[in-house]
Amino acid sequence: MADIYSLALCCVRGIGPAIAKKLMEVYPSAQALFEESEAALRLLFGKKEKTIEDILKRPMFSRCEKELEFMAKNNIRSYFINDCDYPFRLKQIDSPPTCIFVKGNGSLDTRRMVSIVGSRHASDYGRWVTANIVRELKQYDVTIVSGLAHGIDSAAHICSLNENIPTFGVLGHGLDRVYPAQNYALAQNMLLQGGLVSEFFSETEASNYNFPRRNRIIAALSDVCIVVEGGIRSGSMITPKYASEFNREVFAVPGRIGDTYSEGCNKLIADSVAVSLSDISQIGKLMNWTKGKQSPQTNAKQPQPEAQTAKPLPQMTQQEKKVYDFLRQKGKQHADDIMLECGLDFASCSVTLMNLELKDCIRALPGKYYECVG
């Protein structure tokens, strides 16, 4: 657990994650650094006056005290780079977060971690491929990591929850907020079987500067990085490049020539950054993975489907019930027809459909169609 000195080290001007890691290879703790004499600090940092001033005067301590209170109030775990329980995969890179903050019930040190990333403008095919990748990975006892963004990231998290696979969202802001806001319900569900991860203090807003830092954490936490869709200049291309630098395995789903959101994946494959994932069933073989342990009751006689008790419906809002009843009555329907028939605008319809997916009441099909589960 990070203490006030550990948090303060994150705030010292001129000390980033890479330098902090090197310092903690010399000092037994952050406190030991803050208790150094001015003479020793000048030998260490030379003419970095702002760095020396921050360590001597400790102007960030009041902010760090506030952060400790926030973590205690919100059940947030923190890990300092020198802690014995700091996530071991993060320790393998040159610039691990000095402190990492985790909210939720899951562990970042599970047997196998797989990141699935891609375009915010996911196609129906991309969502379908993502769902099938997640289902294929389920048999290998994995945890899924992504960035909680729109598109492929959200699809990876939603499919993981539906398959009862632990899933973590790495954020480019503090744990006091969710961006995009439409993913708030998704994030809350992830806390139950996985969680949210950030290296940023609370009150840190999402920014373009933060997301590449977020992407390096996604890559570092993963044994395998899978890219489903993305343009050449898409932010989703940052994660596989980091993963390659960190000696992680990288796979990319090939796409059609000329398709804007396939160009990034095709280039990763052409540049030998990623292996072409043209056969999802080969992931385990390519990684030389054995399947996870089977349930001890595997050989027990299973009840026949008609003898099973129907699963009770989860609690729904009035709007969710309206959409669910419509699909139950009409069968498979296009999203546009759902929106029209249920009297919803685009944003309300999208959120409602996502919430029903999270509750495992409906499933998304290719072509923006939806149907009830069961």
C-alpha cells in the first residue's frame, strides 16, 4: 500500500516513472529519499533546482493527504513500485507507474492477461470478431484488459462480463470519474469481476496526453495484445507498439484492403509488429497454452435443458423493460427499428441496449441487430 511519501514521489517535478524506478533501486523507500540532506540531493540531482526544492519543501503533501482519504473512502488499493505485491508484469518495463491505483475485486497478477484493443469506431464485424475472440479465450483462464473506450474496448469488456471472464479497464484519468460517461454502468459492473486501473490521482481529467500513458499500462499488463480494428493514425495503434517493445506477443485481425479501420491492423502485420490472426481458434496454439482446469463436476451427469429452471430476469428500468419486451415479442430487430418503435433517441437507445447486454438479457448480432437471450 502506498503511503504519503510514495504518493509524493509521483508529484516531484523532474521525476517521472523511469527515474523513480531507478531511484527506488538505490533507496529502500520513498521516505528515505525525502529525508535526504540538501547536500546529498544536490549530488544526486545536480542543477535540477525544482526537483530538489520539491523534495525538501514537500509542497505536494497536502494533496497527497487528500488522495489517501479519497482512496480509503472509495476502497481503492494502491501499489508503490517497491511494494512486494506491486503487479509483477508492470515491474518488467523500464517506466512502470510509480504508484498504480486499483478499484474492484480482481487481481492484476492472474495466470494469463490478454489485452484487446481497437477503434472507437468499431464496425459490426469488429464487434462480432471481438465477441468470438473473448469466447475462444475463455477456455484458457484469462483476464481481459482494455481501455474502457467506445468501440472495440467496450465490446471486449461487455463480452468478458457476459462470459464471466474477469476484465480490467485502464483509465487515462483519475478513479473518481468514468470517461466516456456513457460507460459508467459498464464500469460499475466491471468492479464485480475485475476492476478499474489508473496511475493518475483523483480529479485528473481525461486528456490526449494521458491516453498514451494509459496505453503503455494496457500493453505492460498483457501477455498478449490483440488488435481488432484501427486506422493507421489511430490511438489503438499505440498499445501494440508498446506491447512489441515490452516483448509481449501481438496479434492483429487482418481486414479488407482499402478499409480505413483495417489499415492499422494490416500495417502492423506488414511491418512484422503483429502476427496475423486469421484463425481465432489458433490463439491457444500460437501461445502454447493449455486449457484451464475443468470443473471437478465435469463428468457428472448434466441435467437436460428442459429440466433447467428459467433464469429470473434482472431488475430493469422502465425503458429497458420496454425494449426487452419489444424484442421478446418481435424477435431479432435492427437497432434503428428498436429506436423508432420504442420512441427513443440515438443516445438513449445505445445506452439501453448496452445495459441490457450487460445484464445478459439481449445479445448483439452482426448488422446492428439485437435479440433476446434464451
